[in-house]
Amino acid sequence: MGVSLSPFAGYESVLFMAEIPDYRSSLVFVRECSDHAARCLFFEHLAANMARLHGHGLIHKDGHFDNIGWIGQQSLVWIDNDIRRAERPAALRAGFRHMQRMLRSTARDAIHAREWHYFNECLRSELARWPKAGILIDEV
């Protein structure tokens, strides 16, 4: 465990660390995995997690593939959590668009166009389940 009490930061941060068996960076996963069903399952989990996060009115300011782990091809773990509450719908939209750009830029060519389409369809469906996230469906 580590603690940072920076006099220049407006907040304190605490770091907890533990080894996670079967942890794999999702960036490594999308670059190396060729199993179509496993990739689809990953995109479904990612869409559900993103929708839940934004559905609670939260923004992950550093949400990209290198900060999302894929454990045993069953569950996601988010690391480097720079999460903020969106004070206004416009801020939620901006944070959502920023995360989408970060995901695309870190994936580069590791995700095919048809996979982005599948992920976006999953994401639209999941966003519709959360009242606060409904405003984001048109952003996908």
C-alpha cells in the first residue's frame, strides 16, 4: 500500500496492490487473441462496464485499454482509476467521448471495424438500461 499526500494536489490518493491471478492487460488481449467468441465476450463486458460507470454519472478520465485488465477471460478490472462525478450532462457527454477516443487510440489497428461495430451495438444496448446514460446513446 502507498499513500500520496501531495501539497500540490487537491486530493489524497491511496494505492492498494495485490497480485491478480490470470490478469492480462486488455490491450495485450486485443492484440494477441484471435478467438472470435472470446473477443466478443470481452467487448460485451467492456460495454456493460462502461455503461454502468456512465450510468452512475461518473467519468473515467484515463479509461483506455492499457488501464483495463481482463481476468481469466471472465471479468474486467479497472486500474489507474481517475474517476470523477460529472456535474452536468454536458460533462458526462464530454467524458464519454474522451474515453471513446482513448480506447480507439490505444487499440490502433488491433480491433477490426466489424468488432468496433459490435462493441458499439452492445454499448448502445447497455446505455439504454441506465437512466443517466440514455443521453449518451447518440454519442456512440
